[in-house]
Amino acid sequence: MSANPLAPAWLQPPVDANELPAAIWSRGAARADTGELVVAGVPATTLAEQFGTPLYVVDEADARARAVSIRTAFEREFSRVGGSASVYYAGKAFLSVAVARWVTESGLRIDVASGGELAVALAAGVAPALLGFHGNNKSEAELDRAVSVGVGTIVLDSEMEIERVARAADARGVRQRVRLRINSGVHASTHDYLATAREDQKFGIPLADAERVVAIIRSHRSLDFVGLHSHIGSQIFESEGFAEAARRLFEVHARLLEHGPAPELNLGGGFGIAYTTADRPLDIDELAARFADIVADGAARHGVPVPHVAVEPGRSVIGPSTTTLYTVGTIKPVEVSLEDGGASHGPGDLSTPTVIGTGSATRLYVSVDGGMSDNLRPALYGAEYSVRLASRSSTAEPALVRVVGKHCESGDIVVNADYLPGDVGPGDLVAVPATGAYCWSLSNNYNYLARPAVVAVRDGAARVIVRRETEQDLLSRDAELGRTS
């Protein structure tokens, strides 16, 4: 079939609208002989009947395997260049007690960015020494708790935090390990809101101030400075930005070694994943090899030892492992004029339609029982996703669809553009892959929708790891409930 002229240029009509591209779906996702989507041996209809929709479905074996593969790749490649590496799972992507246990059992550490994330990791039984604590505005109470429980490393994001952490460590008679987050000025090739090393933003301190600030850190006997930290952004598909950030950091790192130890270098995370067939993320083995070569080259150029390197992937561990199931409610074909290029795209979407001309074409709006309350990324970033029928397969001609939610916002879009069989209708289950990162963690109660459950599936069995909210949960926080005027 020919492309719908309203489709973005990157989206090609599928040869088979039932296919599950391996790059996008979890390793346990497949079609049963009946045509139904099955994840880790559990049919989509069984999951929907047992747990309801919307529903986050995490392929546990897939998540664990990705964690192990990232750790082993970085350990292997840095050993090759005479160094060593640690991998921190970025808990902000998605953190629960179960996930905290999976990643630490896979040999990863965990990066937390709030008191709440710290509480989850501790509740999971994670050894505090395996935790790193991030954040641009960590409260004194959060820092005090982090020091008191023995958090392995605190990332200092501002000069003000130096005194706060030093006071907390002094009060307990301990020496707290700290890193200093540097704003390298490297502009990652990603959405503006995902680029975290630009000069005009809230994270870190300017590279030019690093030596002065490290001298202040080293002046405190209660602080143990272990190295610099950099994070250039998220959903990055190339290594050039990391290479440039490392080059700039090494220039400072080498000078810091002249005045004291700086055994580590944290290069952050942000490794991209595939959300659509147009995405081409780097293979993790290739990425690890490039990182090792970048660091080894920097050390050799400055005549310093290869530092211990830490990285902080989140999305690349949990993102591809998870699929969100929705139930279709209403279907609405909308005739769109081509004269304006069919410009009704999602917020922040810069993709252009295949054809700009005269006449019109039809876009099929498929409304589901969730939306921006369970996946805010399309509204925030114009993020693109894919979609497939989950309760059955179909031989119907593919139709260009936009999957939308039930919220009172025109920007309530789950999948901006993809093709589904044209006979998709009310009651069908549809599945959106690669929703493990920043979907549940950004979920909300807009329009008083209760947040979905998260279930883990493995070897044909499913269990709830985060229960579904109820209306009673929502009402329980209303302090006026039951009060008479």
C-alpha cells in the first residue's frame, strides 16, 4: 500500500501490521497461533481480564538481561583498556521495590534523585553503599538522611550543597564520598528538555569553576572527593557528545590530580532506545567499547591513569522491557486537509507529512482508556511511539492512526502516528511497546484518573509489583471528605 499523505516522512506503511519489530519490543513478546500478543508466555487478554487496563506489563527476564548485558559490556571494555567500571541504574526512569532488587541482583548500583526514591531503594533492602544520590535541590533533611544511612556517593550539584553535606557528615563523625556535577557545555543531540549540559539550565556548575569548587570540597575533612560527574542528556543515539564531554572533563581531571586524588569519572547515562522503526540506537557492546576508547585516549593524552568510570543508564535497562496495554473505546475517522500539510501533529513533533499538496486524507483517531496520565512523554517532548493490536491479529488493510487518550486536552496523544489494521474497533486491546522508562514515573491523576498497575511477567506467570490506584485512594487524600458544612 502507498503511504498516507498525513504520515510523517519517516513512517512507512508496514508490510504486515501485525509484525512485532524486535528492536522495539521486549524479547518475550510474540504472537500466539491465535494472533494474540503474548508477553513472557502470558496472553494479553489474560492480563487485561485479570488486572484491567491501562496496564504496564514488564518482561522481567528481559529487564534483568538488559541490566546484566550493560554491566558486563562496560566491565569487559574498561578491563580491556586497563580500567574498571561501575553501572548505576537511574531510578528516575522507573523504580519500585521489585525493580530495585532486579538491578542490584544483576550487579548494578542505583542512582536516586529524591528522598522518595531513596526510601524505595532502602525498602528493597539495597545496601546504602550501592546508592548514588543526585538532584539539584536536595533538601537538608534529604541530605541528612542520605549521610545517616550511609549512601555511597552524593553528587554535589551546587556550591551551597558542599556546606550542607559537610555539616551532616561532621554531625555523624563520618567522611562522606562526594562527586561534583559539571556542566560541560556539550549540547547533546536530543530534545531541548532532555539536554542537561547546556549552559543555561539548572544542573551542575560551569566547567570553568570546577577547580575552585573542588578546592572548597577538599578543604572539608568530612568530605571525600572522588571525582567529577557529567550528564549531557537523554535518548542519545551517538557517542560524539560523550566523547566531547569526556575530552573537556579530562582537561580538568588531570589538573585536579596535581593537588589530590580523583580516582573516578562519572559520564552519566542517556543511552537511547528504539521507540519506532526509524530509531537507530547504538548497540550496547559498541557503545561500551567507544566509551572505553574515549576514556583511555583521554588518559593517555594527559598522562594520567585510566580512572574508574561510572555510567548511569535507566531507559536502556527498563524502557524496552515494558509494554502498556489499553482497551479501545471509540474510533473516529477525521478528514484532514493537505493544504496546510496536515499540520495536526503532536506537541513538539517536528516531523513533516509524506506529502504536502491539495485535497485531503483520513486519519483514524483511536481513543483508549488511558492517555497523558500514564504516558506524559508525547505531551512533554513530542515523543513518538508505536502501536499494535494485542487481542488479535488482522488481515485488514492498514490505516494511519493516532492513538489518543480520554483526557480533556487536544494534546492528549499516546501514539502520534502509526498504522493499525483498518478494522480496529471498540473493545480491542492495543499495545504500546517501550514504555518502561518515564511513563509510570511521570504518571499522574489528571481528570482524577487512577494510575495503572504494573505487573511483572515471567515464564508464563504474572504478578502485581505496583498495585492499581482506586477512586478510594484518590478520595482518601481529600481532607474535606465527610465534613459537613
